[in-house]
Amino acid sequence: MATETERKFLVKGDFRHLAVREISIIQAYLSRDQDKTIRLRIADNKGFLTIKSRSKTGSITKNEWEFQISLSAATEIMNLCLPGKIVKTRYLVPSGNHTFEVDVFHDKIKVL
């Protein structure tokens, strides 16, 4: 199990030329509430099933379990997800000792 502390910022201005990698992502949720989520993601032809839960009430840190699954399984499971799939491109932007993950969201789709 890993832990995640996510911080979100709104990026203004062009940053894409600084990216060292782009990842195309389609994601949807099998379950989503305040305390836990089960997410399915297809990222560059790889499937991932991720389970997240709060480590304790009111915390911004989450427990996270991520499992790589086959692309064919991910495509099949995508049809079982809640409505409102998310399509985005993730840009990896290095800065000193860190790499920022900057997501650009595209239109939602209903089916694959």
C-alpha cells in the first residue's frame, strides 16, 4: 500500500513545451464516495484498477492500492463504470528534484 497527498493548482500560461512526456488517459469510477473510491484507468494502452481511501477522517492523505490489469480487461470493465468517463492528457514537467503532473481535461465521453 502506498499513501498519496495530492495538491491541486490551476496552471496558467503555456507549459507543454517543458513536458518530457505526455500520457493519454481515460478514467471512470466503479465506486465513489467521500471516504473511498474505486477507479479504472486506461493510460497509454495499459489498464489500472486503483482503490483509494482516507487514512483518517479529515486527512488530506489517502491510502492507495493500484493494480495493473490487461487492456482487454480494462476495456470490458469500463462498460460497468458509473456514467461520466474522464478524458485527459497528463504532462510530466520536471522542476528541480520534482516532477509535476499537469492534467489537461478534454470532453467527457459516454462509451468507449
